[in-house]
Amino acid sequence: MCVLCSRIEGHDHVQTWRGAPHRWVEQATDRSRRWAARGPTSVARRPTAIEPSWVLACDENDQFHLLRDHSVVVADDRIEAIVPGRVRGRYRRITAPGTLLLPGLISGHTHVAGGTTTRGLIEGGRGYGRPLELVEELGREDLDAVTAHNLAELVRSGCTTQVDMALSLRQAESYVRVAGRWGLRGYPSAMVPGIGRLFEIWRRTEDRPLFESVPGSLDEIAASLQFGLDHNGTNNDRIRPQIGVHATDTHTPDTMRAAANAAQRLGNGLHLHLSQGPAETQTVQRLWGKRPAEWIGDFGFYDGPLLAAHMTGADLDADPEILRANNATYVHNPSAGGAGGGTQPWPEFLAAGVRTNIGIDTHSNDHLENVKLAVLYGQARFSLLEESSPRSLVRPTIWHAIRAATIDAADGLGRSDLGRVAVGAKADLITVDVTGLLVGNGAPPPEPLNHLLYSHGRCVQDVMIDGRFIVRNGHLVVDDERRVIRQGGQAVARIWHQLETEDWFDQ
């Protein structure tokens, strides 16, 4: 027996290896058995044994191993054991033949309230700005309905943790209300500048609006910090707010310093768009003499967890090394511009050894689909640039994408207890059908991860957060799914009506 030092946050465990590699039995110490879930998970439950055809497990070196016909035992909010075959004992059994059990997916960049309000409207070339502005004008009940609809889609597609840059403080508060009611895990922040002030600063034609925006942005940062302090650790520690910075070209040294100080006090990190286009990089270089990835280091942005999205305007010869050296996480968003929105430099960041993640951004809430698109877009980029690029690229595979959406994202948040199917880790788990029509072959396949390249969110069968099912057999079980869809649709229809009165659809 080999006793290993635990890397799981707040948990010690013992592993017993038997037989050949990829086949082991893990048993938790008595400490894991005493974990008691609170909040929405306060009702005592019998331990659950999940019995899929395949398990993507993680060893003590953070390496994935595919285990066929193993059971995963969940007690309270933790994974208690991973055992070959059918575990003996009295358990609540979840038989899941034909599925692959994965750690829950983590989106490191999400604007939760934006998805259903822009989807289907922008693909013809219209801007997304006005629909997002109208979300902010919704009353509290309608705003919560939109948030709930979008969160239902996210968890339905396997996303168990959302790093949400809400477009305003109101939207961040809405996220916390719905996530708290359903028992979801999230890292919400309120974007600064908020959506009500954003476009006059971001789309400016000269710099006066930026400098005049400083008092308002400082007020928003102070309010965001108070929001974070009020909600930090709530929902049985499933809510850990961050500080959200829109981008470097909508801030000055004063507001960047204030955001960094607020993040240091809150302790959960920073979330921003970084070099999201060439214009941002050029503006920051002109104003402050440095590229965005350099400039944020002047204010201590790299002193804690940092998730940086897009980087389509980055200097790919210098900026990846800055992120790698500072332990930051680059978040690639395949659907950032809507369906078919274009590629981002994920192959270059992989080649540079940067920790990466696959995020949602705004318009699509299908996380599993975005994991697939990351691979397809990444391979297309690799093929186009392999011979002509002066820098190294990696041809991404589904293994890269799943790791980015799980282990790497968790590490970027400082959470060794997330993103892993391992004893002592949080029981944030999903099962995905890899045998059904259009995805599989009718029987458990020999290489199930490859079938994710033919899958999408509707292939997700079960979603568990902290040992509690949020989705079961493909349906939301923490709320009335039909009501969530109906009320979300009614709220979005009000936005459509306003757009019609403004002749927005005629543009």
C-alpha cells in the first residue's frame, strides 16, 4: 500500500493500486466520510454508485486514465471510491450503460445572461450590443428568468462551474440568486465598465470618454468588491466571486490599480478580456507604452488567479511566455463571435506551454459543443499555419480540450478538488452518451473520448454538483424545466419586441 500526499483541497486520502496500470481501487480515509453537505444538499442521502461503461479518471500525477466498467462511489459532496466492476453494498445505484463519466466541465469565461438574448440575431452580421443593453433594462423577475434559462442550458451541456463575467452588478446578483437556489458552482464578477456605460468608452473615437469614465469605474469596482465580500463562500462555498475587468483599453492606471487591490482583498482572482483584438493592443501601446499582457503586470494582476479571454490581438512571439511565466490561464472561446465566429490562437498557446481553458463567452451555452469546436477549429488553424508560421503550434486533440475544460481550468482557479474524477475530489460529474445514434456505434466504443467529437450538449445525460444531481436523464431536476424555458422565452420576447419598435431588425 502506498500512502500519497493529497493534492486535493481540504482532503487526505489513501490509494491502493492493484494489478496493471489503469486498474486500481481507491478508498477514502474516514475524514471523507464525515463531509456533510449543506444548503441545497442538506438532506442526508445514501452514498451513490454511478455505473457507466467508461470512466475518465485522474491519477496522483494529474494524468487521465480511461477505465472500462468501473463504478464511481459518491458520499455527500465527494468522490469516495473508484472500483472495478459493480461495487458491493447498499448504494443508490445509477446505472449508465453506454456512457462516459467525466469530471464536470469548467467554463473560464462566460457572460451567462447573454446567450439566449443574442443567439440567432447576430449571425447575419448585426452587432450584439443593443440586445445586451436591453437585458439590463429588464425587471428583476424577467432578468432572473433569462439567467435561469441560460444556466439551465449551461448545466444541461455539462458545465458544472461557470466563471461568469456578468455584464453588470445587477446581472451578477441575478446569477447568485439562481445559482444559489439550484446549488450551482460559480465564480461571478460584475464587469467594469458595466454594459450601461461600456460602449461609449470602448467604441470611443478619442480618449476623453476614457478619462472621464474613471470616477464611475472606481464606483463600480467598489460596488463589485462589496458584492464579492457579501457573497464570498455562500451556497456551501460554491459561490466565490471575482473582480471582472472588461479590457485594458477601457481602463486607466487608476482603475486598473483599484481592480487589482479589490481582487487581492477578495482573494479569488481576476477575470478579463485581454488583447481581444488588434485595436485593444494598439490603444494600450499608444497610451501606456506597453502591450496589454505586459501592462497588467504593473498592477499586480498576476499575483493571484487570472483568467484571460480571447487574445486574438496578442503578440504571439512574446505574450504567451508572459502568461506562462506568471501562471495565468488563457481562455479560448470557439463561439465568441456566434456560430462560426472564427478561430483564436489556441494552438500557439498550447505550444508555448500556457495553461488553457475552453470557455463559453456569450452566444452559445453548449459547453460540450464548444469543447468539440475548439478541437476542430484548432486543427484547421494548425493545418493552415503549420508550414508558414514562424512559431510553434500544437495540433490539438480531444484530449487537449477535455484537459483544458477540466484539470487546467481547476488549477487556474487554485482548485485541486475540481476538474478530476479522483478520490477526495468534489463530486462534480457528468455522464455523456457515446453509443447513441449519430454519436456512437450502438455499443460501448474502444476509444470513447473520440466520440465526443461527434457529440453535443444533448448527449449529456447526468450532471452532478457537490454530489447532488442537477440534471438526470437529460432533464433539469432542480426546477420545473418547462417553466424555466417558458419564462425565459417570454423575457427574451420582450427584448425582441423592443428591438422591433426600434427597427433594429431592418438594419
